[in-house]
Amino acid sequence: MPLSSLPSLTWAQVGEWFVGTPLQIIVTIALAIVALRLLHSVIDRVVAGATRRHTQRAAEQGAGNKLAQAIGLANERNLQRTRTMGSLLHNVVTIAVVTVATLTVMALLEIPVAPLLASVGVGGVALGFGAQSLVRDFLSGIFMIVEDQYGVGDVIDTGEAVGTVENVALRVTQLRDANGVTWYVRNGEIIRIGNRSQGWSIAVVDLPLPYDEDIERVKGLIQHVADELRATSPWDEKLLESPTIGVESMTGGVITVRVSVRTVAQEQFSIQRELRERTKLAFDREGIRSPAGLPAVPPYGGQA
């Protein structure tokens, strides 16, 4: 094609063309970028504000308020949940703004959007039927995060696996059980959750005694042992209240005295072991007999 046949454009015509569709596309993209930055900035400020409030709340509670820490107000847990929600909002906002900007640019280029949306809708329905479990996993993950059902470091029972949470994502939750096995549990498959780390736990110790033993004396001795335990570090930070002591059962000439005490979550096992050991030493000192009818143990430091 000879050059003489090409249309001659003046600078005014080029400028008029540029002010039209190309400029509108550039403005649309620029507005989308600005909107993304503004929305992300707002989300970051909200997350930072929530983080500061959690930190202030933890400081106001004080180190001595063990019960408040035990019922799920630990600062690190709240910080993690807040940051997870911030990351989720970032992703949602990005997808929404990019989608709107893309559709706007397609409309400016006079690309038929309606047939495309119809095709996407049909494809979305087909994909939805094929990915129902994936959608369920994501929705369950969102509700688990929003409702703060568990977090990293919690010991949970999912029904299929029991272990410590190492990672919480929208689709799967990663656990490590007591044998060191890593479990990947799909959030949509979790029907119920037992969280052993939220709130508090109860340490229970059963002490068998002969039927003719002086129960009031034994209870006083156990109370003394528990009071000493509460006054000793680090047990003073793990025990939340004074224990409850009472007779649990009387069977075959054996009386079982039960000691139950509220502890910081997941500390009940160490408390049980320490209580048994200290109580055994106290029984030895006081000559309290075993239920098997063995002779009384001589006083601590005495002669047999």
C-alpha cells in the first residue's frame, strides 16, 4: 500500500483520539491502583488499631491475672487472629477491585461483557458442582478464623486427629500429634472441635486410703500440700484456685479421696504428677497407711 493512501492525521486528531478511550483506560487503571492502596491502608490501620487494643488489654490485665489469661485473652492469640483476618481482607479487596477494573476496561474497549459474564456464570455453575468440597473447605476456614475456634499452638481434637495446631489456612488445618505425625485436616471435614487449650483445665488426683483412716486428717494434710504447691514457683502461675477435696467412693474397704483443682490450660498433667509426688511424701511423713493393709510407714526420718 503506497504511503499516499494512508490517512493523514493531525496532532489535534491524535490528541482527540488519546483523550478518548486510551485516556479513560489509563484513568481506570490508575484509579484501581489508588483504590487498592487506600483500601489496603485502611485495612492495615484497622489491624494495627486492633493490635494496639489487644496489647493494652493484656497490659491492663497484668501478669497476676492468670484467670483472664486462661480464658482466651492471651495477647499473642488475638494478634494472630487479627493478622489472619487482615490478610483475608487484603485478598478479598484485591480480587474485587481487579475484577471491577477489568470489566470496566473491557467495556471501554467495546468488548461484549454480557456474553462473557454469561459464559463465566455457566462455567461457575459447572465449577461449583465440581468443587463443592473446596468451597465448603474455604467457607469453614473463614468461619473458624472469624469465630476464633482455635489458633496456632492450641491442642485440639478434630475427631480424626488430636494434636497441636501448627498452621491454620482457609482450606486445611495442620496438626502434629503426640507421636510427631503431621496431620492435614480439611476444614470442611471437621464436624466438631474440642479445644483443650482455651479457657482452663482441671487436674484430678484420686488417692485410695484404708476405710478406717481419719478422713479429716487426710483432707487437712492434702490441703496443706496444695497450699504449699500454690506458694511455690512455677506452680503458683499454673494453679488458678484452691483445690476441692472430698470422698469420691467407698468400695471394698477402700476410700478414694479425690483432689480436683482448676489449672491453666494444658497444665493439668504436670500438676497431677506434682500433687501425687508431694502427697506421697506427706503421707510417708505422717505414717498414713496404704489401702492394701500394709503396716504404717514410720515418721519421716524415724526408725522402722
